[in-house]
Amino acid sequence: MGYFGKALSITATDTISGTPAWEFMNQSGTLGTNLVGSSVYVGGAGAVNVIVAGTVGAQDAAQSLDITTAGTGYTAAVGVATTGGTGTGLTITTTAPGAPGPVTVAAIAAPGSGYTVGDVITITGGGGDATLTLTSVRDLLPVVGDGVLFSGLAAGDMVPVKVDYVLSTNTVGTLLVAVRNET
């Protein structure tokens, strides 16, 4: 197996943070849950659910937007579909006082992915004429649904991939230790 210079007892969690869990990598004083491509030792037999090192979440997800054209015939609604732009999956929560009428507030319900700053997005429904302009996008962390479950691990096994996160969902293996070969 080789030599490991660092070891860290870990508790499986579904809280995903980009901040490293390793103190030597993180000088902020607040440790996160990112194991940054560590090997994971399983001290007590069972299944371990992990997010494989390098897995990313939605990229270029909508982060902020401005109403360009308020449109006509809209009502207050949650999860309204949109069209246009370079990405897919963006939904909006709208406020339209005195409905049906113009959209006065548009908030991101689901950020989608693949968007570019400056994309012009049309809100469906209403008169189909309300538009938004994306003012910022961001890359998101992976989510619990990105986990890969390794079943049947025996006490003393290593998870067979490098790991960024150990998830509590479906993990029954115990005495988990993250190890790294940096010194």
C-alpha cells in the first residue's frame, strides 16, 4: 500500500463545502469537507458513498440577472421555465403585482448550466415577452446525487478511487480515515 504522510479521521456528511478538510491545505481556521483527492481507508466493513475526486457540479450556472423587459400578462409563479441564452435548465420565480401584468421581480429558482454573462433569457408564460439579462454566472460544487456507492468493502480495505467527499447517505462503513502521501 505504501507510505502515507497524513491521516485524518473523517465523519461521513452530506454537507458539501469547497473548503479543504485538511488543516495543512486550509489556513482559514474553518475546516471544510473537501478531502481534495484523498485515499480513504475503511476500518469497519460496509458500503461507502463518495464523490470521486475531480467531480464538478453545474458549470456556468446563472447567479444574477436583471429584468430587461417587464413584459405583459404575467402572474406570480415559482419555477417558471425560460428560453434563450447559451445554457439550459434556468427557472425563475416571478412577482407580478396586479396580475396579470408585468414582471416586477424575477429570482432564480434553479440556476441551470452552460450560461454566459450577457445572455438574454425570455420568461415563458404570460405574454411571452418578458426578458432578463444574465449579469453573472458561477460554477457549482457537486451534489449528493453525484455520489458513487462502493458496496461490500471489508475492514481494512481502501476505497478504490481518490475521493473529494464521503457522503453520509448510504454509507454504513465505519472508522473512516482519509490519507494522503504528502509530507
